[in-house]
Amino acid sequence: MKAALLAASFLLLLLGLSPAVFSVPAGDSGANPELLVYPKPEQFIGEWYDFSWSPTGDRIAAVANDYLLVMNADGTGAHALAHSEAVTRVLGWRSICWSPDGSKIIASNDYHIYIMNADGTNQIRIIEDYAWNPALSSDGTRIVFSKDWSGSELWIMNVNGSDSHLLLSSADTPFESNTLVFAYQAWSPDDSKIALLIRDWESGLTSLWVVNADGTNVTQILPGWKSFDIDSIQWSPDGKSILYASFAEEARGTCVINADRTNRTLLIPDGSYAAWSPDGTKIIFYYNPTIFLRDTYGNPLFSPGDYEIYLLDLQKPYVFPPDSDADGLPDLWELNHSLNPLNATDAQADSDNDGLSNLEEYTQT
Ligand SMILES: [Ca+2]
Ligand SMILES: [Ca+2]
Ligand SMILES: [Ca+2]
């Protein structure tokens, strides 16, 4: 591809045009990670979270602001399937699951669980009245979900509506508490286990647990951290580890931990919500490099438009902070200085005519 770019630049020179107008398209610079959605469609500028990659690998679902959206896996074609009127983001669109064949999406909104076609048509409430945070088993047959207005119960049912029953309650051993919330669930790829994110609204701590799919053998994986300091858990396609967004000050970014509790790793510094590709080789993530504040409920406060969606290829070397056009200027620095994070030629330009190139300005500050 580099040869093609050089040839194109040479052609531009022959034509008497400056090669500086030549923009490097996303995906061709060799940078890793790389901006996936840029610029973001106007409707979705703001906060993105809760990514979910379709099992067929070709599409990604996400929540952006109040929208449930789907886009192609190359970042193109983002379009809204549904809007939420819920008062807080925790009660808005959340916990997006795909059917194994990629034809249906299940997600919760405003205390109801919906199923819809993957194009957004035919939206049906399948579980009503204080049901949220669904997780669909990998074989597509069972749903676990939080129940009760506070989420103090974990229920399971067949997708056809049969055999709905309580799996765990906050009063059960080892919790023995009436202040716990089942805040997020994720099935292991072989459907033998369920990872649980549990919040204690009295102590303000969030912890990660794993339980057998029959409700036995409840095991703590991560200790309690401050409320909302971890979110959006997902099992790796190989079943070995669990991905989560960490907002904790000591390890802020997208993290993984082995399901046997070993090897907790900050995989993506300043990453947050993320999802594995079905083959486990890539991760889409939301990059959030600023130190953020919290609202009165402990939710992170984001300022719209500052953060971007990236793709990380786990099979290639990667560096942070992201520099998508590999011109030596990190993407965020370029965005903050009105440069183009997908055009490598601006590093040598002197935008403010002070005799220093943009790259010199970056390296000297
Ligand atoms: Ca750059
Ligand atoms: Ca650039
Ligand atoms: Ca300059």
C-alpha cells in the first residue's frame, strides 16, 4: 500500500499538485490501534459505550448517547435502531446481545427487555416490569437478567419464555445482603458459567464474580471497587479471560483478568467500553484520555465529542497513545490542534508559520 501511496504522490507532483492534499485513508497507515469511526456521524457525537460485536463478525452494536445503534465492523454505516427516553444512562439501552446467527438483538431499556431484528424492525418487549441487563447464552437459548426495581435478583429463562426462575438473590450466601445490585452479566463461551458485576449501593463498591450456570459455586474474581469503577464485562471468545472497562484511578482503561483470577492486566490505557471480535483477534474500544469527573450518582461525566472509537489488532504490535496516521503526532494532540489524525503530511507542515513544524512543536512541548 505504501508503494501505491508513493506512486499516487508522484503522480500528483507530475500534475503540479502538492502531495500534502493527499489524505491517508483509515486502515492504511499500519498504526495500531487505529481510529475506526472518524469523523463520528453527527447524530452520535458524544458518549459511546457498551459495544457488542456480532457473532458473525460483520457488525458491531453500541450505545451512543441515548441511541442503540449498529454499524459495519469497518466503522462505516452507523445507524440508529432505537432511542431511549430513560432518565439515566444506567436505565437506558444496555447489555446488547446478538443471536448466534446475527439476525436479532436483545437489550434492555427503561426496566424492560426487548428483542428486535438486527435492522431495528419488529421491536418486542419479551420481559417486562423491572427486568434489565440481559445476557443471552452463547447458544442463544437462555437469558439471564437482573430483576426487581433495584436489581437485587438474578433470574434465568429460556428465550421461548419457559422455565423463568430465580437463579440468585442478594440475600443468598455468600452475599447475605439486601443492598446488592446485579449490574451486568456475561456468559462464558461454553455456557457453563456466568460472570456477574455486582454493585453494593450501601458500601458503594462494585465487584466481579463468576457463578456456574445452575447458580452454584459463586466465586469472587475482583474485590469491591468504588461504585461504577468497573462496567461492561465480556468473556473472551477462548473462555480464558474477562474484559471490563475500569474507571478506577489505579488502573484506568480497558482491562482483562483471567477467569481463574490470575494476571489482571491494563490492556488499553485510557480505554473504556470495549468488545472482542468473535475470533478474539481484535478489540473495539472507546478511548477516553481525560481525567473525568463524576456526577452526584457516581457516574462518569463525559464531555461530548472528545473521545473516539478505535480498533486494536491483538496480533500486531501496538502502542499508546494512538497515532492513527503514524506521523509521530498522537491523535488527541492532532484533534486538539485542528490537525487531521488520518493525514500524515500535516506533521511536517507549519500551521502557525512560526518556523517550527507541527511535529517539532509536539516534541518540544
Ligand atoms: Ca498522528
Ligand atoms: Ca496527522
Ligand atoms: Ca509551527
